[in-house]
Amino acid sequence: MEYKKILHGLDGSEGSFKALEHAVELARRFGAELHTISVEEVPHYPGTVGEVVEAKQAANGAYGQVMQRARLIAEEQGVELQSHVFVGHEVKTIVEFIKERGFDLLVIGFMGHSALYDRVMGSTCQGLVRLAGGAVLVVK
């Protein structure tokens, strides 16, 4: 199997950085594009469109340092990393992004404890394995 476009799920946890190491190695080995996606959930009951915009700006800021660390890891291996941050439901947003951009492989951590938002991502992993249309590599 050869991969041309790889997507990595980045939540800021050490588990997601462990998965990133695998994604970087695969991208280097296959000469594949490597992208990372981070998703901040929308406020459950936003009162205005402004609240959603504020949430997106906060997500971009919160993930700034995480994305910088990820870029450095990739650059050390000679791999260019393209980062994307969205606000929305994690599983739905990632699955739609995979379909829109035609990724061959999704690489995610098995269960991460997010350093940014102090939550367990196990249910996100399960949802992605079940709903992502292509190959999924889950790193423990």
C-alpha cells in the first residue's frame, strides 16, 4: 500500500504526538503530503454567530504552540506539515475533511488526554475508526 495524502489528528496530548511520529515517518517513506487537523468543539448553545467566531479565534490561539511543536517534529525529519484548525464536532469535522480533501490515511492516537482541554479522546478515536471512509492507523 502506498499513501499520497496523510492526515494526522492533533489534540495536544502526548498520545497525539506519538501518533505524529508515525505519520511523519510514513510521509517521509512514501513522499506523501502530511496534514494535521485540530478541532475545537463549538459552544453547545452559542447565542450568536459572534460566539462561534470567538471560539474559532480561541482555538487558533490555543493550538498555536501545539502546531509549532508538530511542525518542528516534522521538519526534523525533512517533512513539510500543513496544519488546519476548525471549530465543530470533532468526528464529523474530521470525517468531512477527509472526504473533501481525499486523504489516503488517517493517523490518530488511541486515547489521548488532551493537554489543552483536559478531556479523554477515546470516544473520538472510536468514532473516527468507525466513520472514516479509508484506512485509519491508531497508535497506542
